[in-house]
Amino acid sequence: RGDYNSNMLFLLESQLCIIVFRMNVVRSMLEAIHLILSGGIMVNKKVVFGTHSLVQLGDLIEVVPALKKEKFNRFLSLLNRKSLLLPRYYEVNYPVLCCCLIEHPKFRDVNYGFKFGSKFFFSEFSGKF
């Protein structure tokens, strides 16, 4: 229900692999997928293996305790090499490596590295299925 574009954006941005990547504890989307598939991520204190699992508002996403030191060091190395782009609809606690989706994303808050308007999903995909 509601606006198609907003719902599609929420479905994209609430995928576990996207959230892990945006937490800045991995260098690439492939590394985020590998971390999830190897049992390195928990959602609400349960290990999850589905890379495209949808996270709900308020869910707690965290790195498993055995990998926290390694991933925190990875975060520090990324911090030294690039500016971090954390959308404001996520809240991350870096010392404990946990993240929470706190609000529905809006197009103006999302950085994909390329530009597209709020009509992108509808105009690109309507009539192609």
C-alpha cells in the first residue's frame, strides 16, 4: 500500500546485504554477501544466512562476536581511506558493530553513486514484466 516508488526503495534498502555494506565493515557488496553466507551476521541475536532477507524497522543487525575485532579493524582501515556515507535512516554503533534501520528511506537520503529521479522505478520497469 502507498507510494510504489517509496515501497520499492524501502525493499531495496532493507535487504540485509545492502545494510551490511552500508555499515562500512566490508569493502564491497560481494564481501557483504560472503560475510552473511558464512554466518557472520546476526539479526535480532540470530544468525541469518539469507543475503536478501528483508530487515524490518527496529531490527538489530550485528556482526557475530567472533568477528567483531576483525571487522572493527576493517572499519578503521576504511575510515582512513575514504569518507563514509551512512544514510540517516540507519543508526550504527561502531564500537559494538551493530546497526538498526530506524526509518523508511527517502530518495533524497540515498546515495547510489549515480543519479536517478523518484520516477525511476516506475518508468524503467513498468510494462516489462
